[in-house]
Amino acid sequence: MAASLYKTDSGRMFHAGTIAIITVGLPARGKTHVARSLCRYLRWLGVQTKVFSVGNYRRHVVGTAANLPRDFFSPANATTAEQRHQIANVCLQDMIYWFQSGGQVGIYDASNTTEVRRREIHDRLIKEDVHPVFIESICDKPEIIESNIRSVKILSPDYVGWDPEEAVQDYWKRINNHIHHYETINDMTLHFVKLINVDEQIIVNNVKGYLQSRIVYYLINLHICPRIIYFARSGECLNETSQKADAGLTPVGRQYAENLKNFVMALREREKRERKEQGWGEDDDMRQLTVWSSTRQQCLQTAQPFADAGYIVNQNTKMREISVGEVDGLTEEEIKKKFPKEYLRQQQNPYHHRYPRAESYHDLAVRLEALILELEGEKNDVLIIAHETVLRCLYAYLFDRPENEIPQIAIPRNYLIEIIPSAYGCKETRMEIPIISEKEVASSNVHLELERLQPQNTPLVATGNLDGAKNLVDIKRNEELGLFEIEQNKGIPFDTIKTGEIGIIEDRAKNLKERAKFGSSADLKGGGERHTVY
């Protein structure tokens, strides 16, 4: 709820009452992606929102795909059809209980492929004074469906540990089980939105109300195309303490900018080759990299090597760093002496506090909402070069972090953060960028060998405890890029994983041991940070 405009005693906003979003569509049409993305956005606005996934309920009751009979999802199998119907009703009833306890927007993530089922859900919710809105995802392009299966369903809790090709084939069978029984929404008395072929066309019927309109506007900007988002801080500038100076980069900062460009180019080439080997389609090669930068000199000059290399660099004034007002240019000790009461307030509430003539993190989050919608609509890969405060807010949005954590999120300057959105959340990988000293710059002995950026993965300790779930995670170290990758091994749905101890991560290169929290961004000294988060 980082960008909430206000708060109420009931926790409900915009005088909108309770709203149920019901997804509709065949498998692999992006329903889960829409549900979770919309949930994240509404929570960012301060709306109490929760996803109720029938798939998660089904996995809890009967297990993952490996444990199911081949015709489990076939409507022709009366026994399993009744079992699936009972599981879906339990999920629906839990959402109603949640509304009764104060929730505002519940998202019912299921196929709901028949008119009879949708009418049953509608009538049940109306009886509970809940306003239902159906979102139907329609896609008739095989290439989009295939891409969605590969990019999303392979990461599904149903297919953890499966061979990717076997997972794809199994999911196609699940789709074919539903096709002949599917009924599109034709009941014009329902409140619904139809999303056709990702974002080619959107049909809105009988949707009214402020919050409902905000939901539709968000859906207009949303897509399910695979893409990568990169975060990088701007380089070191000549005056790090003053915003008014709008200083350019130091020699070290300029070399950092050049290193960042070389690093990103080499990384993208390596990952493109890996995706081809994994069988991704030609559409993956068509995605270009676009660079977003604020209009501050520090960011513009960091982005300049990309512009010189032919990349599109978009400038946006909304990406300027948080304004510090009258404390501009002051050290922490000087702030304590000049504004002692304000300093104490800032320590007590770093997210909402404003120094005189300054912005709070809350102000920044509200300012960035338009940029977030633009980011959701961007189909190209994006490198965002910005100040740490801006990247903290964007990171918190993508990973659904609470507002009180935002001021403490670590975004080190010498790291590139790679974020891959998917239906089951975002995957984060942090990579250390080769850094140099001012002395090395002056000696003119600096150059970057691209071969160094073609690393090989080497395993680290594989250990973990996910909230007592006794589930192992695989931790790998990419020696050259300073990269940790943590991947779920098996058995636990992603949305059930909460903060818990990863355990001791051993950095073989430096033989250091540090404690890391799953989902935390605390530094691991000497070896980078805890990386790859779902």
C-alpha cells in the first residue's frame, strides 16, 4: 500500500464496497498473470486485495500434476469433475469469509469456463452483497499460447522438477481437455471485461464505479508477453551531497557507465543463446532493449554509452530522485543540529516523513504511479537507470513489499538487478558489475574483456528452511558475474513461501559465511547479496 492516497478505519477505500474479480478462460491464457498483477497494483494503491487460487487449493488437496491421472482435468470424467467443483467451492467460500473479515477486492483465480458455473458464482456473491466483475482472457494465436506455456507453466508449482518439454506437452493435453467444453461470456447482464489476444482488443461491458474503472485502466496497460527489467543506479557524480548542483559524473562514474553498457550487452547475448538452446521462439529475439533515465545529469551521463551504441534512451522527469528540500547538501550530523525534531520524526517514520520543502517516500510512490503503468505496458526489455530512492519504490512495487520496508531496500551502485516478471511473481538476480578505482582510471589501464562476462555456473551450498516447510532450495554461484541464483527445488507453491531462513551460504571465492534472509535485500559482505527471489 505504498501509494495509498488515504486510509480508513475499515480499511476499504474509494467508497467502492466489496468487489470480486472472477477470471475466465482456458488454461495458458494469462489468467494467473492478470490476477496476481492486478492484486499487486491494487495493494500498491492501498486497497486490501487477495488472490484466491483454485489451482493452489487443488494442489493442496490432490497434489501436483505428477500425482494426477491423465484425464483429471477432463470435464468428461464425472468423478474428478465433481471433485474439482467441490475444491472450487471451498476456495470461493474462503473468499467470502475474507470479505466478511474486512477484505475489499478478492480475485477468484479459476477457469470458470461455462455459463452455468459463472451464473452460480455471480448469484452466490450477489447474495453476500459482493459486486462481481468477470475478466475473460481469450487467445486464438498458437504462438502466444506456446510462449505463455513455456514462460509461465514451466515455472508453475505443478511442474517443478519436470523436463521442460514434457511439461509443455502435458499442459497442451490439459488445454485440449477443456476446449470443446468452453463457453465464452455472452450474458450481457454480467459485468465483464474481455482481453483478446493479450492486448489486441479489450471489450468492457457494464463496468461502473471509480475503483472498477481504475481496474479497467490498469488492464488496458497490462500484457503477458515475456520481458526483462533491469535496474542500475547512476554512476558516481562530482557532488554527491547536493541535488541543486545537478552534477555530472566523475571519471570513475564515466568508466562505470561504460562498464555497465558492456556488461549488459554481454549478459544479453549470453542469455539469448541460452534461451535458444532451451527452445524459445523467434519472438524472443525480436525484443529490443530500451533505456529509461531521469533528466538529471548523473543519470543521463550514465545512460549516454547506451545512446552512443544505438539504444533508445527515454528521459522521464517523474524518475527524478526524492526531493530532500532544505536539508540539501547537509551531512547527517548537520541535519541533527539544524533540524533535531525533524530528524527524530524521520527516524521514527522514514516512509512518510518529509523534511521542510521536501518529499516523503510516500510522495515519491504516488508520483511514480504513472511510470508504473507505463512499465506494465512496455513489451521491450527495459533498463532503468535512476537514483536509489526511485529504484527502491519500483522494486517494492514489483515484489509487493510493504511500505515500511521501502526506505531500507538495498540497491548497491555496483550491481545490475535483473527482474523477470511471470505469473507466479518476479524472479530477481543481482550481478556485480566490475568496478575500478579513480587511480586505475587515471592510469588509463582500464579495459573490459567481454570474455570475462561469459561465466559458468558453479554450485554452492544447497540448504534451506522455508517457514518450516523442510524444502530444499538450490543455490548456485556464477563466479565471474558475482551472481547467486536460488531456485525452488520442489513441492511448495510459490505463493505459500514466506520469509524464512535460507541458511548459511558459503562463498567459495572468498570463503565468507553470512546469514541471509529469504526475500531480504541485506548485503552479503564480500560476495554480493542474497539473490534470485520469487
